[in-house]
Amino acid sequence: MSMPNIAAQTLQRQILSGTYKTGQMLPGQRDLAESLGISRASLREALSMLEALGFIRAMPGKGTLVTSGRSSAANASARSGAALPSSAELQSTFQLRYVFEPAAAALAARVINTHTTPRLWGVQARFEDALKNVDLVGASQADLEFHQLIAELSGNGGLLQVVRDFETRISHSQRLPFADHSRIWETAEEHRAIAAAISAGDAEGARAAMQRHLLQTAARAGIEFLQP
């Protein structure tokens, strides 16, 4: 796990435990970076993750406010200025994902076997365990790994490369829906439908399940995109 992820996970635990309470301002970035033993660049990336997940909100000229899930996913990209993708970039990301991820899921269903199926369900189990522990940083990482694994299981190196090349944009688009903490299990249920179709060798079912998942993920994030 990267330093920004570790830092985000640490801050998430501190917020959930009440070390930093809802409505409280976090310490300044210099002090916070020193307390976590990381660079300010790594801290800014960690804070970006936590804002997308709904734990904090950047307050220009004031600092960083702990919101602990009260923030809106639809406005997450607008709150931190250039630090986060714009709505147009998010629309582009979801549109791109809608083009290649259903194809990857369909291909994975055609070539899945008894050796690779446990890997898919293993990532899903880690994802659900993270949700049970309200570890949304860990859940968002497992979410990314789930989609990357499907691209890998497709057997198409080009699809896997696209997922890796756009990892930053994809991972951010996956975090936004978690800002509404009351709906975090919807992603798990959609993943289960995708994994079940792939495991059953149902290519068209896997394609359709992935399409539904991407549309519903975008809707939870308040993003609409033109379907190709």
C-alpha cells in the first residue's frame, strides 16, 4: 500500500474513533504531515482521497473540516479546485470505462476457469471485509483491484494497460460514491452480480452487469454521461 493510502487510512481511523470529531478542523498540513511522518505531497494525496470519500471538506482560506460522511459526492470534485478532477473529466472517465470495462468482463467470462475464479472472489471478500469495518480507504483500494483483475482475466493485454494507464482517474471515480456512507453496500452487491456472471461463464450477463454497475456508480456520484 502506498504512503498516501496508509496516511488516509490512519486519518480515517482517527476520524471514526473521534480523535478528530465532525465539525472540527484538522491541524495544518505542515503539522499533520509531520505527525504522520510523510511528505506534504503525500498528505495532499491522502486528503484528496478522504475528501472524495466524504470524510473531510477543504475550506479555502480556513483549512480542512471533518465532515465524516455528511458531504455530497456530487460536489466532491468542485470543493478542492484543481486538486480533484472536474465534472467534465469525471464524465469522460465514466464514458471511457463504459466502453472498455463491459468488454473486459465479457471476455473474462469466456476464459474464466477453476484456477482464476478464486482470485476474483478473494478480492470481493476483501472488499466486503473493508466495508464491514467502515474502512473506505481499504474498500476503495479493493474496488480498484477488482476492476483491474477483471481486465487482467480478460486475457487482453491492451485492456489491462488502459486500466493501469488511467488508474488515478478510475480510482477517483470509484471513491466518489462512497461519500454517501449510507449506500456503500450497493457497490458490493453490484460487484457480486458481475463476479457471479463471470464465474458462470455468462459473457453477456457479465457485460450487462458491468454496464449497470458503471451507470449506478456514476449516478451515486451525481455524474451523468452520454452512453456510447
